[in-house]
Amino acid sequence: MHNMKVHRILLAVVVAGMWGIHAPVAKAQVGSPGAVVSGPATDAELEGRLRDLAKAHHGKVALYATQLNTGKVLGLDPDAVVQTASVIKLTLLFEAMEQVREGKAHWDDKITLQPGDAVSGSGLLLFLDAPQTLTLKDILTLMVIMSDNTATNLAIDKIGLDEVNARIAWMGLKNTHLYKKVMKPATGPMPPDQPKFGLGKTTPAEMAEVMERIGLCALDSPGRLRAGAAGPISEKDAAICGVAMKMLRNQFYRDTIPRYLEKLDATETGSGTASKTGSLNAVRADVAIVAGKTGPMVLSIFTYENEDTGWTADNEGELTIAKMAKAIVGAWSPAGLDGKTLVPGLGLAPPSPKNGAAASN
């Protein structure tokens, strides 16, 4: 998956039912529906805590977590196919990064918000008078930090829906798909499962890989990530990934994975989490890079079919995600967080200043 000194050996287990007994298999086998997954240095106490939190939740929970430098892996139903809500916007961000890398798009490309473009839901643009001219970087920043639905649709117009799904297939992800614009009806021929999933579908394990690619700056690397796949990072790629990382570190919605973790971050270098949330009435989800002092972690947690469909800060789905994140990070990085490591490559993929120029504007 990335270039690191510690060889990544992942263990997993496929068992019948939602919970079961652990047995080792290769990472490529991780995540049949209903699986429980564990990695090196299995922590029975942590697994028990996560099982208890999932059982207490009034709804369903699917989770995938990994610590990138140690190879630790833990999951609850990590290949469950779930509604993405706004988490699918990570795939749009990643395709934009690749297009900037290839020179097909530039951060300062002008995009105009026209009368009638605004859609309801989260965001800022629906409150602005139109026309307004922004840059691609502006649009993506709003899409990430405020989950702006109008900005997302403008980004889809610029980057391309088909291009996003082609990139998902290029990554080797089998159960992730962006179907349509936000708060707009589906158009054209649609896969038969679109009505079930709405905006998009994914699995916790697959969306974790999208976030891992962004953190490791694994651009121009088709197929599933594998040990050693992310070589040295060029200056050009590092600049592109730095723009995306800045967006993710400044996520506005912090009541899920970062909720209890920020108290563990004693640094003065900004947040120790870079994340993207997603919310529907019966869905709460968050996918994040957590910069533990013992090494970076990727957490991908989805709660769905939730009985609590409220939109208050104490929504049960949000609290369940926050408690699970606290349990994982507390076990894997008890010393807390270190925001200084939230840089392209996460300190695991070395820079290569001679390979490439600065990112295209």
C-alpha cells in the first residue's frame, strides 16, 4: 500500500454472522459481508469494546480501521455495501487531484455559479447571489470543509461524473459508485441499485482506501493499493496532495471521529484529524486520517438504518462513531495525536524533490 520500512502483514478473518472468532487470512480476502477483521497484535479488549458499542447502537454499524505503519487492521462488517451520503465526495476530490496532476484541470480554473444552480442542504453557496465566479480550488474546498452540495454539483460539472466512476474502477474498487448530482434526480441509464443507495454506494474498506491514497499521495497508481505501491513523492504530487490535505484538516463537522480525539491533540500545528463526513436522516458516516503519535491511522465508520434520525449534536449515530474512534485511537496511539504528521505521505512515503515540478495552478 505504501513505501515503508516495516513490512505490512495483514491478518483478517471471515466468519459466519456479524461477530465471530478470529483466524488469519491475507488482506486481499478481508471483508466478506458479516466479517470480523483483525490484524497483528490482536487486541481482544478493543474488539470487545467495539462489539459492545455496535450492539448498543440502535441501527447497523460497519467499520474498517488500519494503522498504516504497523499493519494493524480491525473491522466490523468492513465490506458491507452502504449508502455513502456525502462521503462519496472523496472520490470526486481524488479525481480532481488526478486531473490537476495530468494538466486536464487547474486549481485556478474559473467556475461560475449561475442562477438556478443552488440546491438545498449543507453549504454556503445557496445563500449567495448569482452569478458568482469561483475557482476549482474554491469549489472543492467548500465541498470538503462544509460539504457544500451546490459546490459539489459544480465540481461534477467540471470534473465529470463518468470520469469519477472511471477513476473508481481504475482504483480497483468494486462496490463504490457515484450515481448523480446532489439533491438532483438521476438522469440517463442508471444501475438498478441506484434507488436503494441514492447519491452513492461504497464499503468502509473501499472508502478507507480512497482516503489512504489521498494521505499517502498515491497518485498515478492504478489498481488496489499494495505494499510498496506508493514510491517517493514528487514535488508536483506533494503540492497537489497538500492542497487536498489542507481541505480535509479543516473539516467543519467534527462531532464524529474527531469529537473526543481533539482533546488528545496537544500540538500547536492544527488538527490531528483529516476527515470527510456524510449524513442522511438514518445515516451517519465519517472517514478520516488520524495522526497518532505511534503512526497514522485511517478510520472508516458507517452507521446506517439508524433509529435516531434527528439532527442534533447528540445524534446516536454520531456518538457511536465518536466512541468507536476514541476506543481505537486510545488503544493504538495512547499517547495521543501529532498534527505535524498530516502532510503528503504521512511520513511514510519519502519525498523526491528531483522528480517533478510544482503543482500546476
